[in-house]
Amino acid sequence: MTASATSMSSRRRDAVRSAEPTQIHRRRKRRSPLRAVLYLFQAAAVAVFVIPIYWLFSSAVKPDSDIYTYPLQWIPTSLHLENFLEAWRVAPFGRFFMNSIITTGVGTALEITLALLSAYAFAMVRFRWKTPVLLLIIGSMMLPGHVTLLVNYITIGNLGWLNTYQGLILPSIGSAFAMFLIYQQMRMLPKDVIDAARIDGAGHVRRLVSVVLPMSRAMIVTATLITMTSKWNDFIWPLISTSTTEMRTLPIGLLFLQDQEGGGDWGAVMAGAVTVVAPMLILFFIAQKRIVGGLAGAVKG
């Protein structure tokens, strides 16, 4: 009886093992159409983003005959680098570039500093009404930014800050989004390390600089890059808060270039657009893994 039972169990195991490859093969066959659809969807999504960027950069070095031809000329027949010289000759891109660097650099530094201090206060300090205030700040992210345009314009107008760097920079340094990203990271830090620093006599500033900031470096870099990109590409606020060419930033400078060209020399306009897009595009490709990783950490928190 024992030998018979052993033989039956052995045959049963052999049958199960022989059936496993067939089941795996059937699962793979069922999954393969779905996987093909997903690949097609990914390829279409990539094409939606890549084709306009390719057309922008290729048109920046095309002669006019290639831009206006039909059917579309995807590959330039010759490199017409004079488009960049024409763009910088017609519009003062040097001044626009300097204004964008100043407003982006100073504005990002102030915004991230304020976000760091606020995030530390909400994550590490106990005070009355902390939760309602935090919810109020986070809730402000649901409001479109254009809601405050009129109030900010009236305020800087009364202060005499139109066509000034402080008028361009200061109204936008309070960012609930950057504060929320950094707060999500800080509240997940190990409390034992923070308490050890407090027991050793470190005050809030020392704890922030020596303990919290090093452990939150990834999220701070992510928030900084997102803030820089937003300020570099900002169009509406510089458009309404400045009226002189000397204070315009690069996105407004591109509109100025198009007006100067009268819609005729699209090669120069595309070259100017490359000047606006290229710095942040390069920065994104360099830091894309850090951005995605930081945002994934914020979502998990």
C-alpha cells in the first residue's frame, strides 16, 4: 500500500510538472497582445513629445525654403546656422538671458529657502493650529495661479516695483508645492536621529542645517529643479509686470522677436525658441532620475 501510494503521488507530481510549462505558455500568449498594445501606446506617447521637439531644433538650422516646403522637409538640406545670429541681432537676447538668469536664480533661492523653513516648522515643531494651517497651505495648490495676478499687480504698482527685479521675483517666492514636497520628506526622517541631536544641545537651526538638510538632499534638489523650470518658463507674470525691453525675460523676448520678424523669418524665431528651451531641457535630461525619484518618494510618503 505504501509503495502504491508513493507511486500515485509521484505520478501526480509528474503530471503537475508537465502541465506547468503549458500553463505558463498559455499565460504568455494571453499577455502578449496586451503587452504589444502597451508598447504601441508608449511609442505613440513618445512620438507626441519627441516630434515637436525635433521639428523645433531642426527648423532652427533650416533655410527658409525647407521650412515652407510641402510635403514637410524633415531633414534639413543644409545647416543654416545664420538663424541664431539673426535672432540675436534682431532681439537683445543677451539682456533677456541675463534677466532670466537673475530672476530664476534669485527667485529659486528665496523660494526654496522659505519652503525649507516652512517644511521644517510643520514637520519638526509643535505649535497650536499646526494641522489647520498646513491644510490651508496645501489647499491653496488647488487654486489657479492667475487668481492672484491682479492683487499682485496692484501691490507692486503701489510699491513702485513695476519694471524692477523685486517686482518680478518677490510675488512668487511663496510656493505651497515646494514646501509640500520637502515636508513629505522631512516627516519621514527617523525621529531618533533628530531627538539625539536635540539631546546633544542642538537648537532648531543646528538641527536643520546639520541633520535634516543632509538627509533631505534628494527631495530638496527635486524641488529646486522643478522651481527653476517653472520660473524660467514663466510668461504671464513677466508680461504684465514689465513694459520695457530692458526688463523682459526670455519667454517674452521670444514674443518680441516674432513681432520684429513680422511672421516672416521663422528660422530666426525657431532659433530664438531653441535659446529659450535648451537650458531647461538639458537640465531636465541631466537630472530626470533625481526628479522622478524625489516625486516617487513624496507620493509614497
